Amino acid sequence: MPRLALYAAIVCLLAVAAAVVSFVNGSLLGIIWVLLAGITSNMWWYYRRKAKADAAAAAMAAAIAGDAPQAG
């Protein structure tokens, strides 16, 4: 997993935990934590998908260049 995606996932999990604690304590500040969790989950999805697309593009470029291992 790319580093930025990992950081986004960690922040997302921490934001969800903070939201739960805030709501359990009766604070409406948890709404902010839920919004932060939503943003960071989108960041995680974006960076993970971008890394997969970059890897596929690199594999395709290697295959076109003839650097790909031959089957058989």
C-alpha cells in the first residue's frame, strides 16, 4: 500500500474512534470527526486506486518495451 494511502487510512480510523468517543460523551463535536473520516476515506481510496493504475501502466509499458518475462 502506498505511504499516503496508509497515512490516510490511519487518520480515518483515528477520526472514527474520536467520533465515537465524542458522541458517547454527548458532544456534537463528533460531527466534525465524521466529516474528517469521510474526507480521509476518500483520500485513501484515491491514493490506493492511483497506485494500482500506476502499477498497471508500468507493467503495460514494460510489456510493450519487451521487458516482460516470457511465459513458457
